[in-house]
Amino acid sequence: MSYTCVSKSSELSDSDSDNSCQTRRHPYNTRLSTKSSNVQQSCTPKRVNRTRRSSPYKFRERKINEAVTALSNNNMDYCCQPGPPLRRIRNSSPFCTFLLFCFYLLLLAGAFFVIYSQYLITKEVGKLKEDITKMKGGPNRREDPHAKLSQELDKKCSETLKLLLKDPVGRPDFALESSGGKVLSVEAAPYSNPKSLFGFSLCEGDHGPSSMIQATTAPGQCWAFKGQTGKAVLQLIDYVLIDSVTLEHIPPTISPSGGIDSAPKDFKLWGLEKPNGAKLFLGEFRYTAEGGTVQTFNVNNVSSFYKYVEFEIVTNHGNKDFTCVYRIRLHGTARKYG
């Protein structure tokens, strides 16, 4: 037993309504939906003769023909209403297209920049590796050629430092205060009114006579006295056979006045056995501006050992206000070591 659904409309005539109830099956075997309240559906059973069986191909052909006929007559009822029509895709504006193009262009440029930067870095690293290999003497050489040069430079620097720290005269100073030398007496007025140039003191009068037998020769570290002449009696560390005397002054390049007009020029030296005893003339000497900062002079009379020496400054290099004596050294042979 099979059922068929027939649509009846109230607007049809009687004759049409009698003939409308016919046995008909939906071609796609779908449900029938009522489009409006005026349409009524009635399903009547119909006896089907199952004794006669048709070929499956004829059944399929018949169903296809019924579907084509229903589509051509537009009598099919759909179970669902058709949806809204698809919207037509509008073409994008030129501005959006331009922005999209710029975005892709920037992306491509960034990728190119990263790749090119990586290439340059790799190239520079390769050059540095080659330079390091060449500096080390090649890939097959184990000894570094610069190691010998570095050792020689270290040696030269050490020698230079030793030379700078070493005494420029290279002989013992028997008048040095730190070794036991002293200044016993002075015949000169101390210079207590120092002059200044551009805020720098030309000569400090606070430094006493003992400054000239100290190892410091910084600007201003001197024995300053008024005028151009002065005397001082020095006590040596022992009885010494004096053979030379050294006088030192700062160079003009570091002098606040730009010259050595306050340096002693002509000076004399006497040997004494006692501070107030008889003295023996050892010589007269001249300190010149062209002879350097440290000048050594040989003593003429080398015959006796003396523990006391009289140092007399006769003139200076032109300064009439004061004279500065930075350092005096006395060399020779001590009695206990002779």
C-alpha cells in the first residue's frame, strides 16, 4: 500500500477538483509543504498491483519524465522556501588596491633588507677571519709573528721607565738630605714675597734652604732668596773626596715665567774641614741656559776629604728680585768606602 499527496485549491472548479485527485508521487520523494492556508492536502490510499513488476530502468525513466513534467508545469511544491539572492561582490576601490600593493611592497623590501644585511655581515666576518689568519702568520704557521715584536716593545718600555726613574747623573749624591746631608747656615735674606704670573707662583719663599738638597725639583720647590748673591754651608753625609758638583734647574718649558732668569749663573765652591774652619777653594763654575737642566762640573783641586762645603752664588740669569736654587749635588769618594 502506498500513499500519494494531492494538492486541492478552493479556487478550482468542480470539474477540475474531481480530476485533480489523481495518483501522483513527488519526483524526489520529498515532503510536500503547504504554501498557503487555502491549499489543502488529502492523501488517499491506492492499491498497487504488485504482481506485475517493471524493469528498474523503465521505473527510473518514468520517474525522470514525471520530474521533467512537473518542472515544466511549475506544479511542484517545495518543502523550504528559497533563500535570499546572493549578493554580488563589488570590486574594491583603487585606494584599497593601492594600500594592499604598498603593504606587499614593504613586506618584500623588508625581506630583501634582512637577506642583504645577513650577506654583508657574513662577508665582513669572513674578512675579519682572513685578517686574523694573516696576522697570525698564515693558516700553516703556529708562531705569532707579533709576539716577538710585543716582547721587544715591552722590553723597550721597561728600559725607558727605568731610565726615567733613574737619576740622570748616575752618581751618588753625598749632600742629599734623605741620606743624611744638612744645611748648617745661610747668608742670604729669604724671599718671602713671591710674585705670581697668571695665577701661578714664580717662586715660593716658604721653601727653606733644605729644598736644594732634596730629590724633588718641581716648579717652586727651591731655595729662594732676595737678590742675586747668597751663601750656604752644607754638611755632607761623610768625609768625601769631592771631584765634581752638579747644579739643576727646571726647564723653561715648565717654568711659570717661561724662562730661567732666576737660575744661578756663576757660583763658587769651597771645602771645609770644620763649619767655621779654614776653607780650600775648589773652583768657580757657570751654569748656562744652553747646557740643559742638569749640568755637572769637575772640581779643579781634588786633594783632601771634606765633610763641609760652602756654596756661594755670585750672579743669576738676570732676575734682580730673587734667585732660586733647585738642587745641588756633590759627588766623589767617601773616606770609609775609599
